[in-house]
Amino acid sequence: MRRDQFRLRRWLKQIETFQQRGDDRSRDRQHWQDKLRASIELRKLRASRFPPIKLDEQLPIAARADDLRRAIADQQVVVVSGETGSGKSTQLPLLCLQLGLGQSGFIGHTQPRRIAARSIASRIAEHLSTSIGDLVGYKIRFG
């Protein structure tokens, strides 16, 4: 899982440093391996829960889906601009899921209004044939 990567790398480096000094860290290494296995298993479980993802071909953004997938895969930051109703808010998270980005962490999506956050989360959940709170959720700041 993405949330475990930094911590596990740092922990392994510490174990290796102590072992180079001659300290026996076999229990620490075993504990580290257990945590790594648990993280890998959780990622596999999350990946197995995702249903087949189809974009809404009626929306204009679907015509540029391949370009967007390539940009998301190749770049750290992608800015997408388009007309209202083109499918940016609902289809971009689905494109990210198609690329496997939701398997190791969360896909964040911000909206300036509470109602927009709820309605977009509902639309994405509907697209994935699931309910809010299962694969898709939302959080209201200060709420």
C-alpha cells in the first residue's frame, strides 16, 4: 500500500544498518516481513474488489480517454480543462481506477461545495455499481 511504502523502506534501512554493525535483528526483520506481507495482501484484496470499469461514451471526455490515460500514467500532475458537463469530475476518477491507481491508495477528488462532493461521489458509485461507503466515499471538511 502507498501509505506503507515510506515507513517500510525506512524501517528496513534501519534494520540493515544495525545488522551491518553486528546486531542481531532477526525478530525485527521477521516483524518487517509480516507487515510487508500484510500490505501486499491488502493491495491484492483491494484490486480484486474493483468491478469492470466502463466510461460513459456519451460524454465528450471519453473521446480523449487514451490521451488522458497516457498523460496520467506519464506525468506527476495533469491539469484537465473542459466545458461544464464534459465528464471531467465523474470520468477522471474512473480513468485513474482503470490505470490501477486506486489499488494502493485513495484517489482524491475535491469539490468546493458539499452538495457537489456528495453528488459526484454518488455518480461515481453508481458508475461502479456500488453504494457510497463501499468502494466510493466522500468527506466534508469541518463537517
